[in-house]
Amino acid sequence: MFRAIRPAALYRSAALYKTAPAVVARNAMALNFARTYASAGLARSDVEKRVLDILAGFNKVDANKIALKANFNADLGLDSLDTVEVVMAIEEEFSIEIPDKDADEIKSAEQAVEYISKREDAH
Amino acid sequence: MSAAMAAHLSVVTAQSPSLSAARQSVIHLYRDFQRGVPEIMRTHQVDMPMSMIRTKIREEFERHRDVKDLAVIDILLFKGRQEYQETMNAWKQETHIMRYFIKDDAPPKPQGFLEKFLAGRD
């Protein structure tokens, strides 16, 4: 009986996440096929897009200046505390925890993408 | 647990060798605080949107933005670490968290003579 109602319930719980539709779809799939193994890494273009989307969601950032190579501080005009917040948003997006040592080194979207592609547990 | 065991999240107090090193530790402290927000909200059952807590943390850091004296920064860092440890270990209680928000809810200070008089201030 429980098995019969399970997929629907899982979809419902997945729909509760207030995240981008793409993420919801991925979560729903992960829940439905709980026994499949992690997919082979993230596509770089996908990572780039998600990182840039995070930057675009920051209201202190001028949308026209957002670029992969843009330095958070020099080009986007973010101060050190804003940078901490951006890096933390990236952590949340990819469900990873970046240690202080590495987080200090991330100063542009490109460096963030670089770091995430090295992390195998990012998804 | 032995009495000599350091308490959870305690950090040895140190003198910062330079302004840039102090800056780095401030950034680390800020990151720890922001990262701890969900846990703070859970342990203290804070009935506020998460953004308010994040903004308040930011505000407290901004208050000391212009401090340039290394010795003063070290003291502030020590106090911040202490605050972090006490909050995360729930040595603080809900009222201590809410105390940060008193000013936001308070009515504006009376300005003119009569307003001050009526408010019982001189």
C-alpha cells in the first residue's frame, strides 16, 4: 500500500522546494530512482550558467557587468563580506561546503566554476 | 569529559600579526556566522525570516567597518568569536538573540523639548 502512494508523495515533497525548476526536476528524479548512482560529473556549461545565475540574483550586482572573468571586487563592486555571501550562495546551490582556505581564493565566477568542477561531490 | 577539555568551538585568542591577517580572520568569522544562521534559527527557534538574521549579522560587522587599530580589531575579533561560540552552543538563549533587534522595534527617539518632556526624558 505504501509503495503505491510513494511516488506521488515524493513528487509533492520535491515540489515544495523553492528552487529553480531544473533543480526540482533533478531532485524528483533522484528520489524516484533512489538506487541509481550519481551521474558522471556536471557539465561545465551547466555549472557556469548556475554560478552566473547566482550572481544575477544578487541585487548589489549590476546585471550588465556580470561575466565569467569579472572580479567580484574590482569589476562587480562587491566588498569582502559580499564576496563571502556569494561564495556561500554557491555552496548552497551545489550542496558542498567550501573550506575557508579555498573559499578565500575564489574571487571571480571563473574561479568558482574551476573549483566546483574539481569537487566530485558537487551536484 | 575531563575538565581540561576545551569547550566546543573555542578558539585560542591570538594577536594578529598584520592588518591583512586580521582582515582574513574577520572574513572567516563572518563566514562562520553566516553559515551558522540555519542552525542558530533551529536551536533558538527564532521566529523571523532568515534574511533578517543575515542582515543583522552584516549590520553588526558594518558597525566596525572603519576600525583601523589592530589592537581594537583583535578585541572585536575575540568578542565576535565569543559571541559565536555562545550562540552556537546555546549558552545564549532566545532573549539574548532578540536583544539584537530591540533597536529596530523601539519607537523613534523624541526630538523636541516638549516631546522629550512628555516622554519623561530630559
